[in-house]
Amino acid sequence: MSTNSELIELLRQIVGAAHVLTEGDLTAWVQDWRRRETGKALAVVRPGSTLEVAAVVKACVAARVSMVPQGGNTGMVVGSTPDASGTQVVLSLTRMNKVRTLDAGNLTITVDAGCVLQNLQEACEQAGFLFPLSLASEGSCTIGGNLGTNAGGTQVVRYGNTRELCLGLEVVNAQGEIWDGLTGLRKDNTGYDLRHLFIGSEGTLGVITGATMKLYPLPKSQLTAFAAVPSLESAVQLLGLAHEYLGSGLTGFELMGQFPLSLVAKHFPQQRVPFWQESPWCVVLENSDNESEEHARACFERLLEAAMEAGCVSDAVVAESMAQAHALWHIRESIPLAQAEEGLNIKHDISINVSRIPEFVEETNALLLARFPGARLVVYGHLGDGNLHYNVQAPENEDQALFLNEQEAPMNALVYEVVDRYRGSISAEHGVGSLKVDSLPKHKSPVALGMMRAIKQGLDPHNLMNPGRVLKV
Ligand code: FAD
Ligand code: 2HG
Ligand code: ZN
């Protein structure tokens, strides 16, 4: 077994000295996006190829040094940064950022895991295809991180989570072996589907180094509407109508409460936020049409007329141009940033069956405000797929750090108890990381946890892949 300095020397030989960082300002790699934790790394290693990743993993395993795979470091649950021990290697994939091949006939693209999501979207668009995964962090997050977390985002109602968009993976396992599972097959029943094990495993089973993803035809027309809805029940009713009138054209359905919209208006005054002053809830809807803009507009108009007649929309605007559509989407996408500007906050990334969301919110609001008077509820999210960001901002003028310190655990317990009663999930799309690792056993069946532990022990017997995340073993 080598000493730390021998390991660092070996890592320098593998990836080149310039790509092993041990000193200077490493904040970008050791602090999470929400600034919840700042860790310490033995080294940040930036391999440039799958072979280099494999050699790095082998060297770390031989030295019994644990590794934290990292992409864009935009994760929400403190899963991609090292702990405070100074003994972990951050394995950053961002140098591996190439598009490998695009197979137009097979409707697939194969890319390096460190490819930034927006670059992947743009490469597809330039080739005349749509890659539909869409998150506000797309300018920095990587496809490896999206797969590692099974990211959701704003198009899940039509295209599913990242998992549904992936056909094949290349992985360096916890022994440093390369598994080439980069097929573009849509059918392959040759035993356990390893791809699905690695997707959503948050770097705890191996390092994703490449992926084959599905492509779709570019829609002929995309229209965006911003609607004021009088209640959550109305929002759910509108979703039903949108499914009925738009069918598979419905590609986005996002909910925003009045308070989160007020935060956007407050912190980004250059953005014009419609309806927020007079409506308790607003919705952004998107219609992607494969016929024509006229057809898209006619469908949208019929939907909005029916919704107004049913009383579930009180007012609405339909974007007249792409610039207007981007501006409307930008309002929704700015909510996490506006929340960060407002100060520290508690996030609950939960999912509930869509039909029960109004009841859930009413019940949880009442319980939470009775116990934590003054707490400011920031409720918004991907209503189309049942995923709410049921977030909480500290009361105004209160010491935010103290609030977080003292109230986060009891508040999580309260919210998650209701989520359990509704048979929901305590992590819909952000994952578990280290923030929810202690909560998970209280909300997942012991049988499921036992099987997860067996998989972890089988694939990573020395517990060197992102230890302490997802599961404590
Ligand atoms: P990182 O943060 O670097 O890593 C995330 C996890 O994946 C870690 O556990 C890490 O170890 C693991 N990992 C990273 N790369 C690899 C790899 N190559 N192999 C194996 N494991 C790996 N998330 C959503 O789901 N939906 C949203 O709508 C959404 N919106 C966001 C908006 C903003 C403004 C921000 C800041 C974040 C948002 N996120 C959202 C969270 C985040 O962007 C996603 O979780 C994203 O998928 C993380 O990608 P990343 O490359 O930044 O991964
Ligand atoms: C979003 O949907 C992201 O905007 C972030 O998932 C959610 O900040 C959050 O809670
Ligand atoms: Zn989200």
C-alpha cells in the first residue's frame, strides 16, 4: 500500500501533473453549490480519458483511498464534494467533454460523461435533433452527473427522467475495470440491466465515463403559455385538460406559488413576472407540435378557452416569439437563484401522486405553520410529474443560520411524515447525497435498504466509491 505522497505521484504520472490539484484555491471542487458544506480533498484529479479514469481508480483502490466522482458540482444534496477529512480524491470528469458519435438512423448520440448538458443539447440541435433533458443548471451540469443523479427537470412529463433517455453506459467499476455497455439497443433482455443500477447511484458504485442517449426529432413549433390559476385544485384540473387537448404535445407543466414568484420579482427586477400580485398560483405550460405553428396555436387556444370556461385559469399569456417564450421560462428557472439570494433555505424535493397534491399541500402547510410560525413557504415545481419543491425560507429578520441549525431536522421530520402517509418520495429528483443519508432509513423499507446494501457491498467491497453518500454501510 502506498503513502499519500506516493499515490499523488502516481496520479500525476497517470493524468499529467497539471491535472492533479493539491493546493491553491480548490473551492470550486470542495464546496457544494448551496454552500452547505466545504470539504477538503487529498487531491482533485482530472483524467482526460476512460483509460486514465480506470488507472486512477486502480491506484486509489490499491492505496485504499476513497473517491468522489464529480461533474459540474451543481448537485443539491452535498454528494459531489469531499468530506472534511482531507483523505478523499475528487475525480472530476470535466476534461472528458467530447461528443463521440451521433447515429442519425438509430436516433442516438454517444458522449463522454463530462460533456456539459447545454453543449450536448446544442450539438443535437445543430444536427437537427432534440435532446430533451432540460434543467436550469444545464450550462454547468454534465451528462455524467445527470445520470449519476437520474436528474429530472422540466420535460419529464413528456420524455421521462434521465434514466428514460439513456440506452447505454460505459463505466469504470470500483475495481478499475472498464465495462463497455455503450449500445444503442432499445431491446436487450440478457439478464440484469446494469445500466439502471448505475443510473441514480450518485457515484457510489462506479464512475460513468460515457453514455449513449436517445434523440428525438426537433418539434416544428414550440409554444409557451403562462397562466394564472386560482387554486392548486385548478392547477391539477388544468393539467388534466392539457393532457386531453395537447396529448403528447404537452412537454412542460410547471407550477409556481405566489411567494416564489415574489422572490423573482424582488431579486431580479429586470424580469417582468405576470400575474403574481393577483394570483396565488401560476403555471408555465409548453406545447411542442410536430405539425406547424398554426396547429400548435390552435390547440393551445382551444385548451385555454376550455380552461377559462371551466374556471381553472383566470388569466393567461401565450408567448408571441421565442424570446418571449425564453423570458417566461426564465422566470420559472430563476426561482432557485432567487431563493438563494433571499438567504439560507430548507429544501424538500418530494413527489406525490399528482391527484393528491392539493390535499397534501393544504395539510402540510397547516401542520408546518402551526409548529414554525413565520416560516415562509416556497412551493413550486414540476407539477406535470408530481414533483414539488416544497421549500422553506426562514422567517424574515430571523438569524437564518440559527433557524437552519435548529429547525431543519424537526421540519424535515414533519414534512416527510406527511409524505410517507401519502406514499410519496422524500427525494424525487435531486438524490440522497449526504444531506438525506440519515433520513433515508426512516422512509425506505428495510427490505429495500438491505438489497441496496448488498449491491453496494458486492460492487464496492472496500467502500471507496463516494462513501457515506446514499447509504451508510
Ligand atoms: P455533480 O453535482 O457533480 O454530482 C452529482 C452526483 O452525481 C454526485 O453524487 C456525484 O458523485 C455523482 N456523479 C457526478 N458525475 C458522475 C459520474 N461521471 N459518474 C458517476 N457519478 C457521478 N436537478 C434536477 O433533477 N432537476 C432540476 O430541475 C434541477 N434544477 C437545478 C437548478 C439549479 C439552478 C441547480 C444549481 C441545480 C439543479 N438541479 C436539478 C440539480 C443538479 O443540477 C442535478 O442533480 C445534476 O444532474 C447534477 O449534475 P452535475 O454534473 O453538476 O453533478
Ligand atoms: C428546480 O426545479 C430545481 O428548479 C431546484 O430542481 C429546486 O432549488 C430547488 O429546490
Ligand atoms: Zn426541480
